[in-house]
Amino acid sequence: MRRSHGPAFKKAVIDLAVCPLCRGRAVTQGVFHELPCDHCNASGFVAAATGEALPLDELVTQLSMRLQAAHRQIEQLKKPRTTGPGAHYQEGNRLGAGGSNYTGD
């Protein structure tokens, strides 16, 4: 076990699971109208390991980390990828003079 003082340098990602009571909808059906789910703090997610709701400040952080990861994945999928014999001409390899693209021609 390592000794450390103070908070961790990086925030740990907590695995989230769908709330079993509201099934991820964040609301439960009342008699006349829908009510916020008390089990998951009206988020639709609980901690996967324990099944308990996360505190609101931790929940906001975890959802933000998941949203940022999803945005990174979307941006990566948007980039066009060239394939075939001309693929290395389209990508910059920074091996030329001044960090320019070197094609070997």
C-alpha cells in the first residue's frame, strides 16, 4: 500500500449502472404524475459496484467525465480515414525539413 498525502492527482472513474428502480428514466410513476427517483437522485445511474446512489457532487463529476469521453469518441469518428496506397500521403508524419510532411519521393 502506498502512502499519500492529500487528494489523488487524477479523479477515478466510477463504473455506473442503470438504476434498477427507475430503469434509467430518472423518474418513477406516482399516482397521478411522475416523481423524481429517490434511489438514484433523479439521475438514472447508480454505482455499479454497490448499487447505491452517488452523492450529487460526485455524480456531476462522473457524468461530466462520461460526456467528455463520448465527445472525444464522436470527434474521432468524424475524422475521415484514408485507406489504401495513398493513405500515407494524406497524413502528416513530421519527418521532413522543419517538421513538414516527408513522402520519400
